[in-house]
Amino acid sequence: MIRCIALSDNIDAADRNSTAMDMMPIMNVFNEWHSANKSKKIRAVLNAGRKQAAKDRQGQYPNSNALLGAQEVLNILINLYISKRKMQQTS
């Protein structure tokens, strides 16, 4: 037999006739309800944070899904090549 003792609730499984043992089923229901309620609140807070972070990221990179055209890519590569050549000539 396993003996369960809850000091904070004054419950001892060895004493089956105590009034605390009579209240244990009610306390278990309240503990389950409290845990479920806390879980829902924590989940709601985390979801709200995720939604806010997603909204913040939406405006951060406008046109991030747009593809660059071939001419734009070519201009970027040419500018990079020119700037690299200038750096090599000065050093």
C-alpha cells in the first residue's frame, strides 16, 4: 500500500476517517479546473504574442516575396564587381 500525505491540506491516506479525506474529491475537482484554466490562459497569451510578432514582421520587409528581374540582378552584380575592383586597386 502506498501512503500519501499532503501536509498543506492536512491529508493522510492512512487515516480514512478524517474530514480532510471527505473533502479530497472536491479539492481534486478544483485542482483540475484550476490547472485547465491556467493552461488556457497561458495558451491565449502565447498565441497573442505570436500574432503580434507576425504583424510586426509583415511591415519589416516590404516586397520580400517579389522576385527581382534579370536586369536588376545584373545591375547588383556589376556594382558588386566594380566596388570589389576599386577596393583591390586601393590596397
